[in-house]
Amino acid sequence: MMPTLAIAILNWNGKHWLEKFLPNVILYSQEASIYVIDNASTDDSVKFLEQNFPTIKIIKNKKNTGFAGGYNEGLKQISEEIYCLLNSDVEVTENWIFPILEIFQKNEEIAAVQPKIRSFEKDKYFEFAGAGGGLIDNLGYPYCRGRIFEKLEKDNGQYNDETEIFWASGCALFIRKKDYWAMNGFDERFFAHQEEIDLCWRLKNAGRKIYYCGKSTVFHVGGGTLNKQSPKKTYLNIRNNLSMLLKNLPLSTLIWVIPSRLILDGIAGIYFGLKDGFPHLWAVVKAHFGFYAQAPKTWKLRSKTQSKNYYQTKWLIFKHFI
């Protein structure tokens, strides 16, 4: 028997995305209950849903606590066995659900699964946030099969497989309810960006598996809430990545990775400043101080065990840029 599924779309002032993509979600998701978790929107998203999609269940959060806090709050009210955390700027396709539920059914050790994620704008290419499954290098830089840093591959069927990965993208994240809450959900201090990598890493440290399903495809616009060029995005990515490393790396690795990353972030900050302007350089500086401020609590949240086999490649940044 297939597990029950809830599609949970987090919305913040995203009426235009709901208008564009929700009809497709309804059309191709007959196996699921569909929820919109509204993160205290100030547009008329909720009114629009009530008038145009009366069958959609609406959960209203009292304030906007970002991607991490918004999902943690909203998912408390959902009882299905599998959550699908779906961005509002994602176009789903026919038969996108069944192959993923089959993977959960076949292996109880699997906690989370992501579909193939292609670009909505350049639909023959993979999309930045997830592509053909998330991996990480030995310095803690996230990358994907089909996407290394900013470089995106064309989809020629090279990732049509079903395989274990390191992290599953938050833009279309299928996860068992019991596993989500066993980890206490997302780390709300992250607000947005890399909270799904942190969650997957904690699951792996607990002995659970993360999978990719190439038989299921979605198309993602990307940057629907925070634009890729936003200094705030730079700040959140760097601060959260460092906090994630402090929380999840084995101590023997942590003592050299964190200093290395602080130096490399400084170099990256100078590059960002020259390329994109001073606000991006300042975002890197603020991110480091944000990381230091969080560090005492982050240390207390460290897992009791850390996997030593956490990375798939070494020195990715040097191989790619140098």
C-alpha cells in the first residue's frame, strides 16, 4: 500500500506564482492532498486561493519566519505520512509523484527523495537548486549532478537514474513525516537557504538515506523570493553553510575545514565586491559575524555521531576555478 502524501506549498506574497503553477499541481497530483502554508502574506494570496481554489487546504501562519520556520510551523497541522515541500514557482509534470512514492515503498531506510529539477526558463537544462541530485565536497561546498557552482549541464538523459545522493533540494523535497520530526525539522535560525542540506546531513548522520529519482521531473523558476543577485542571499548562504559545517562535520575535519573556509570566503568576498559591488563584500563580512554569534548554540546542536564519509569529491573549488 502506497504511503499517504501531502503537497505543502509555502507561500509569501506569491499570488502570481500560485496563479501560474497551482492548476498544474492540482491536475497532476490526484494522489495527494494539497496544502498552501501562507507565511503571513501581505498581498491577497489567501483571498485569491479561497475564491479560485476552494478545495485547497490553507494553513495560515501568524508571521513570516522564512522557509525554515514557515514550514516547521505549517507542517505541524499536516497528518499525511509523506510531505512534499514544493516551491510555489515549480511546474510539475505528468506522473511526477508515483515513481517517488515507489522508492519510499521499496526501502524503509530512505528518508527523503528529490525529482529531477530542470530550469523553467531554459527547459533543456538543469536548474541551479537541485538539478540531478545534491552532493558536497570535502570543504563543504554544495553542488549537484548537472550543476557545479554556476555552470549548468544540458539534460541529455545522463541523470535518468535512481541513486543515493547527499542532499535533496528544498524546492521539491519529499520526506517522511517521521524523519522530518525526528530531526526537529529545519533549523529555524537559517531562515532560508541551505536548511534542507543541513536537514539531510543530520539525517545521514542518523543513518538514514537520501535519494534522487530521475523518472520524475519538475521545472523550477528559481529566485522567486530572493533574487540570485541579492546581498541578503549571499549573507544567508555563507552564514548558514558555516553553521551547517560546525554542526555536522566530524571534529577531526572541522578543525581545518572552518579556518580554510573563512579564508576562502574572504577571497570570495573581495571577488564579489569587485564584480557585484560593496554590498556583497559587506554581506560576506556580516555572514562571518552572524556565524560567530550563532556558534555557541550551533555547537550544542551537534549530532552525537558524524559520518566520516560525507563528501563525494575533493577540492571542488580549486578544480573548477583554478
